[in-house]
Amino acid sequence: MKKILVLCAIVILCLSGCTKSSSENVLNILNWSSYIPDEVIRNFEKETGIKVNYSTYSSNEELLAKVSASKEGTYDLIFPSDYMVDIMINRGLLEKMDTSKLKNVGNLKTQYLNNYYDVNNQYTLPFLVATTVIAYDTDAIDENITSYNDLLNSKYKNNIVVLDDQRTIIGMALLALGYDMNEVDDEKLEEAAQWILDLKPNIKAFDSDSPKTFLITKETSIAVLWNAEAAIAMEENPAIKTVYPKEGVAISIDNFAILKGAKHKDNVYQFIDYILRGDIMKEIIESYPYKNVNSETEKLLSDNYLNNNAANVPDYVIENGYFTKNIGEYVKSYDRIWAEIK
């Protein structure tokens, strides 16, 4: 009888050990939609045996809402933009980054490190850089668009798709009016709200998931979208032209960040190090052509990418661009304006 009890105990311990091992051999990622190709995820799983559970969001505000509504440990790795990093650090939502566990961290270009939102990169590392652009179909639009204010032309009624992103679009209106895109003055914000309301008859859709589709299918002839989306649209239709508005553009650096209470941190570091490989980032960049931040990847990229001014954003555009910044409680004014507009 004792032998049977001992045997049962051994079996139970083995099973519990297997269950523990299985539960730890996963990685829960929350990322932007259309950001990492499925093939890259599948190949990581094959190389490491780690099962990736992958969820998406369409804006930084949606990311924050999902994280705030979830039990600690639900997600391990997220990709917040600059200002959202600032917010999440202040709320104690992020773990500090141990770069000693990343043999490929030296591949990152130094100009994208040590930014205002995370000095010394204590909590984050850059993944990709995006900028807003205006893209338009020259087969349908005769005018030369150079400014956000050009979009107010009544000829473009129901013919524009814009990002479904309150900070970016209200920021666009502020830039069009000659203000800082992080303005908190109530009177200037009301001017921005009215500017967007004046533009609204021309807006066919607010879409952050795939605004390029509206251009490619010719549902609209003009788009305010992220640079990679414009680059893909240009490949589909060479008549599409990309413009960096003279008022400046919004810059977004999206980052690797580990959520506080992450249950699979070792797996997180394996994944980040995998992505930081030059060849892997090349796969990502060629599928979703944002601005590359990896010096090893730079050596591998095709002329098609390097010569595409929508994908490989010129340095002067980034140098003269604007970060969306954490504006604290003033974000409530942006929330109110967005609710009125939408």
C-alpha cells in the first residue's frame, strides 16, 4: 500500500512539474495591429519552443485601457509609443529592462536611444519609428498638396481617410494653426476642434488599422496615415504621392516594454533579442516599412526600401518633427474634443 502511495505521489509531482513547465513556456504579447509578420512569430516559436499568444490594439489609449482592465500578469510584452511610456512609468506599470540579457542590444542605433520619455533606457528599447504623412492619388487629385490646410478644400468632400487617433489628429489641427501639437491652452484647443469640424465633411473614415486600404481601393484619394502604410500603398499604386507637410509631422517611437508582474520575463528577453537580430528586423521592415532603428538591418535592406521616402523617412523630417507628449490631466480636454468630433 505504501509503495502504491509513493508511486502516486511521484506521478502527481511529475504531472505538476510538466504543467508548470508547459505554463511557463509561453509568451503573452500585446502589440499594434500589422506590426510583426505571422511568419516571424511562427519561426520564433519553432526556434525556441515558446508558444506566443498575440493580441493587438489600435491606439495607445486602447493599449492603456486593455492593460488597466487586465489582471497583472495577463500580458508580458507590450509596444507603447513614447508618451505612453512616460504615462506607464509614472503609473508604475513597467518593469525595468535588463539589457545584460540581450546580446543583440548593440545593434540599436544610438540616435534612437536615451529619449526624453525614458532617459538611459531603464524601461524600454526602441522597436520602430513612425511618422505621419499625407498621401494622395495624383490620378484623382490635380492640386499639389503641401500643407494640412490644403485638406480643407471643399473639392475633397468625403474623400479623405485619417487616423483614428485623437492625439495625432488633434495634434495635426494644432500644427495647421501654427501651434504646438501638445498644446493645453483651452482657447487654442477649441480652435483646433473647430478646424477638425471644418475638415469633417471631407473625412470619409477614421481608421488606424488599415487606412492604406482606402487609398488602394480608391474609396478615398487622400489619406493622413503612418509612413509605412503610405509606402505599401505606393507599391500598390505608383500614382500615390507621399508628402511631409510643411507644418511638420508627428513622430512616434514604439518601444519594447515589459509589463509589471510579467510571468514570463525570460521568454520576453528571448523574444526581444530575436527581434533585434539584423535578419529578423529586416523581415519585419520589409513587410511593414517603418523607419529602421537597427544598424545591422541597415546593411541588409534593399534599394527598394532605402529609396522609398515614405518608408525610409528622411532624417531632416524626423529632426524637425514633433513627439506626442504626456500632458497629464489636460488629456481630458482632448478626450472631450474627440468625443465631440467623432
